[in-house]
Amino acid sequence: MPQPETRTDTATTGAPAAIDEPTRRALIEALAQAMFAHADELTALDQAIGDGDHGLNMKRGFEAALADVDGLAAKPLPDGLKAMGMTLVMKVGGASGPLYGTLFMTLGKALPVEPDRANLVAAFGAAIDAVKARGKSDFGQKTMLDVLGPVHEALAEGSDPKAAADNAAEATIPMLATRGRASFLGERSIGHMDPGARSSALMVAAIADVLEQG
Amino acid sequence: MPQPETRTDTATTGAPAAIDEPTRRALIEALAQAMFAHADELTALDQAIGDGDHGLNMKRGFEAALADVDGLAAKPLPDGLKAMGMTLVMKVGGASGPLYGTLFMTLGKALPVEPDRANLVAAFGAAIDAVKARGKSDFGQKTMLDVLGPVHEALAEGSDPKAAADNAAEATIPMLATRGRASFLGERSIGHMDPGARSSALMVAAIADVLEQG
Amino acid sequence: MSNVGIVIVSHSADVARGTADMVRQMVGGEVPLAFCGGDPDGGLGTSVEAILGAIDAAWTDAGVAILVDLGGAETNSEMAIEMLDADRRDRIVICNAPVVEGAVMAATEASGGSSLDAVKQTAEELSQT
Amino acid sequence: MSNVGIVIVSHSADVARGTADMVRQMVGGEVPLAFCGGDPDGGLGTSVEAILGAIDAAWTDAGVAILVDLGGAETNSEMAIEMLDADRRDRIVICNAPVVEGAVMAATEASGGSSLDAVKQTAEELSQT
Ligand SMILES: Nc1ncnc2c1ncn2[C@@H]1O[C@H](COP(=O)(O)OP(=O)(O)O)[C@@H](O)[C@H]1O
Ligand SMILES: Nc1ncnc2c1ncn2[C@@H]1O[C@H](COP(=O)(O)OP(=O)(O)O)[C@@H](O)[C@H]1O
Ligand SMILES: [Mg+2]
Ligand SMILES: [Mg+2]
Ligand SMILES: [Mg+2]
Ligand SMILES: [Mg+2]
């Protein structure tokens, strides 16, 4: 498992390599490919404890992002993130649309054009708060937040965000859902991974893979 | 205005003339014609404080009754009333369907084959109670019950049921609706005649006219 | 024993059909489901005959929960229930719950094998999340 | 000033259309009314773009009350509201009420010229009669 400490970050400034246009394009493509490759899996997870559309929703959102990959990648990082968020808001069609859309839009608002690690940690924290506000939700309710939170911690302490995301997604399995459609199932929501937790983990892995290569 | 005391009732037994097959046919036809002739008026009343379908609903119900007039008139009075009630239940399509249906079906259950006035008063009382139970409603709520009640009183005391019905329908105008769709309007239901009160008055008049001629 | 069945009764055939689509999306084929909407001529209203047909289509020995929208739908559903055999009449309830949200919640509860009482209660406890 | 407008947002286009039919039957043309249902591809879900379009279509200076069904419809409606000009944002509310019954009640209240607050309150007080 790759160690984030060995990444190309310059330890002295705490700044990751600049996220230039080719990297931004690679990030969008990697996110889209991850959603396309796992659409059926996400849908199956959502069938178990929801309405079975999460894979389809994410696929629709990232198809739209991919269709505009030139335009999105050409923008400076903050504007690109905002535009990406807006695309998800407009295209996803499920509760995850405004939630992921808010996540990306807040990152765009909070990040400078060339962020360092501290900027990233702060921006991710702000984005999580915005998702909580949008979803009237918090950690521990068996949602995407239960992956985003541990990823934020990993970023803050410099540990591996991919591993944190995967572990956190697994950890939603025994949770009782109290937000979103899965909450309709009450106790029966226990024993299944939350689909939004899984899509969050997939996105974190896709981003980490691109940045580690970058 | 015709006085019910001058009707063909034999004062000694209190029995109205037997309601024979031609009379039963005349009653069904008169009821249907009254609903057809006043369908637009009933609909207009329902447009003011409801969903504007009462005329259409009653027309549909009595078209079905008229289509089966031979069969209905051929039955003894109690069975004919029950069958008529069932027709309204199945065909009217609005709240008035099960309510008028229950009224006729209960009359059919409560009346003997050759009823006297006392039978009629008792049966009408039972039918009103059944409508109240079906509608979870009572007098004073601006519904058909506010005509049926005064008609029952008129029958019991031997006064003119037609006049009682017309006055009672008029008296629903200042009432506040607390049942049925008109209740959605709150205070704005005041100042309009209840459509079901009007259709009840029309039916009472149609029946009285036939029996007075009979 | 099969899961509790769900019957959707709306004044509008479109509302009834769309609600059934939303229910199917949540519970697939795990719950017997039937719906009806519209008066006997197809206008806005309800039809006792159609309600009886829907009850029959969704019938299971575990019983049937009916979701209705406004007054007439409820009164016609009550009328329909009284026309059933005594045997069935005891295993059918009308939920005091909104038609769309209630149907989704009731069906989700029913898909877990819950009793008719539990299905009714879940629909009726409904407040928007 | 015009009556408060009503916007219906359901996961199902059929539910949205049928609810609008039921509202029209009660209030005719007295209330600005718009509806949307379905995700951007027409499947079950909601679309922020369609919600924004519906808000625009039902807009009046008296404001607009939105009725939604389940979670995503609410979240997407909140998202849509935040994308409006500040000026409009203050005159638009999401009712915590069931979509079908709430829309009929809200529209009936609106047809009497009631304020946005009163319309919202009537929809939210709703219990089945
Ligand atoms: N209120 C909420 N707060 C945070 N996350 C939520 C909330 N509601 C839903 N989610 C997340 O969204 C996921 C479902 O997304 P999706 O299936 O696309 O939308 P929908 O539930 O509208 O069909 C859930 O698995 C959960 O992670
Ligand atoms: N719960 C009730 N109890 C008694 N009468 C009622 C009740 N609900 C409605 N009504 C009567 O029914 C009439 C409306 O009938 P109709 O328009 O045919 O049905 P709907 O209201 O379903 O459209 C009302 O005017 C009222 O007289
Ligand atoms: Mg889903
Ligand atoms: Mg969905
Ligand atoms: Mg009516
Ligand atoms: Mg009606």
C-alpha cells in the first residue's frame, strides 16, 4: 500500500506538486472512469438499502463532467472545482448530487490556485461542514460523511487517505442509517455498505492514484 | 306549496299508497332527470367550494341507475333500494357515492316491502346514522346531512319535506364547512350553498313530486 | 407467509402509477403491490370497483395496507373494505398517512416481513426526513 | 398582487403531473402552478434545472411554496433556492408537508389570497380529514 509520505510533496513547504492542467484533466478522467467502472456495484449497494440508482446517478454526473473535460481542466483549480460541483448538482438527480456538488463547490471556494497541504486540509474541513449543512446530517449516520470525515483526518495527519477511505467505507456496514433512503429500512440497514460511502472511497482512491503518479 | 297532509296517505293507518313497480320506475326516472337537469348547477356549486365534479358525479351515478331501470323497478322496494345504493357506490366516484349509496342501501335494509309512514321515518333515521358513520360526520358541518336531518324531522312531524329540504339547503350558505373538500377552504367556505345539500334537496323534491302524483 | 401487500388509491391515475413506480424502485418485487386512480370514467376521483380489484391483486394472507390521498379516496376505500368477506376484512387497513410518502415507507417496512400493524404504524409515524 | 405560487417537485413525473391536475381541479387558474418530476434523464429522481424552471414558471411577487416528496427532492429544491437571486430567495419556502395532500391544501389556501407564511402553515398543519 503506497505511503502518502513518499509522495512528491515537498516536505519543507508542505505543498503538493502544482495541480496543472494535464493533472486536472487526469483527475476528471480518473474520477469518471472510477464511477463508470463501479456503476453496477454502486447500484447494487443502493438496491440493498435504497432505491438502486446511485451508480446510475454518479455515472450521469460524471458523463456530463467528462463531456466538458476540456473546459473544466482549462479553468484554474478553484473555478474548475466549482464548475465540476455545479455539473454534479445539475446532472446527478439524486440526493448525492447536491451533496457531492456542495463538496466540490466548497473546495473550489476554499482552495487557492496553488494550494499546499494545509490549504487542502482546511478546505476539505470546510467542504465537509457544507455537506453536513446541505444534508442536515452528521458523522455516524451511515452516509458519505462517514468516509469523508476519516479522509479529512488522514489528510490532516499525513496518513494514507486511500486506506482511510476504504476502511471507513467498510466501517459503514455495521452502522444504522439515520439519513437518506437507507434510514427507511431502520434496523435492516445494518449489514450493508452505504453506497455513498463506497462512491466517496472510490473517488478518494482515483484522486490519490493520479496525484501519486503526478 | 303543496301540503303533505293533503297527500294520498290514509290518515288512519298512516300508510302512503303502496310503492308499486310503475311508481318505483317513476321515482328512478325522476331522480335521474333531476340530477341531469341540475348537473351544471351542482358542478358550479362544487367549483366554488370543492373540486367541481359533484354534478358530473351524480349524473354518472344516475345514468347507471337509469340504464338498469327495468331491473331496479322490478325488485321489491327494499331490494330495489339496496341495488340503487350499490349502483351509486360503484359509479359516482366522489365522496358522495359511498354516502348516498349508504343512504339508499340502509333504507333498503330498514324498510319493509310495504312501508307505512312510521317505517319510513324510522328507516330514514337509520339511514342518516349510517351516512354519519360512513362520513365520520354530523349535522352542522355543511354537508348533505344538513338537508337530510331537517327532511327527517319534516317526515316525522308530517310537514312538507320539500320545503324543509329547500330551506335546509339555503341554510347551508352561511355555514362553515368542517367535512369534505369544502373544509379545505376554511372561512372561505362560508357564503356558498353546499353542493351535496343541494343535490339532496333536489332528490327529496323529485321523490315528493312522484309520490304526490301517485 | 408472503409480505404484507400495498394498495395505492389516489384521485389521479398518474399519481397512483407514479407512486407505484417509486415503491417498486425501493422494494422491487418483494411486496405485492397494486394501485388505482380515477373515477369510473377515468376522470379525477376514485372507484370502489377499481379499489376492490386492486385489493384483490395485492392480496396476501399477511394482509393489505391501503394508502389513500384525500377524503373521497378514503371513504370509497372504507366502502370497498366493507364489501369484502369478513375473513379478509380483518386483514386490511387504511393508513392515516400521505399517499406517496406513506406508500414508500409502508412498502419498505413490508419488504422486511413486518406485520400489518407494523407496516401501518411505520407509514403513520412518517415525518419527512 | 397575485396569489402565492405553488411548485410541485416529485421523484416521479407522473406523480408531479397528477398532483398538478388535482390542484387545478380545486383552484382552476387562480394560483400560479408549476411542477416537475424525474431526474435529468427522465428516470425517477429530481433535477435542479427542472426545479429552477418550475420556480420561474410559478413565480409571483407574493412568493412561491414548494411541495416535495422524499429526501432528494428536498435537498435538490434547497440547492435550487440557493442558486436564486437573494431577492427571490427570501420569498420562497419548502413546505414540510406531503406532496399530494400538501399541494392541494397549499393551493387552496393560496387561492384565497393568503400570504406565503399562511400557505406554508396550512400545508404543514395538514392531517387527513
Ligand atoms: N442527508 C444526507 N446527508 C449525507 N449524505 C446523504 C444524505 N442523504 C443521502 N446521502 C448519501 O447519498 C447516498 C445516496 O445517493 P443516491 O442514491 O444517488 O441518491 P438518492 O438517495 O436520492 O437515490 C447515500 O448512500 C448517502 O451516502
Ligand atoms: N364526510 C362527509 N360527510 C357527509 N357528507 C359529505 C362528506 N364529505 C363530503 N360530503 C358531501 O359530499 C358532497 C361532495 O360530493 P362530490 O363532489 O360528489 O365528492 P368529492 O368531494 O369527493 O368530489 C359535499 O358537498 C358534501 O355534501
Ligand atoms: Mg439512490
Ligand atoms: Mg434516487
Ligand atoms: Mg366534488
Ligand atoms: Mg371529487
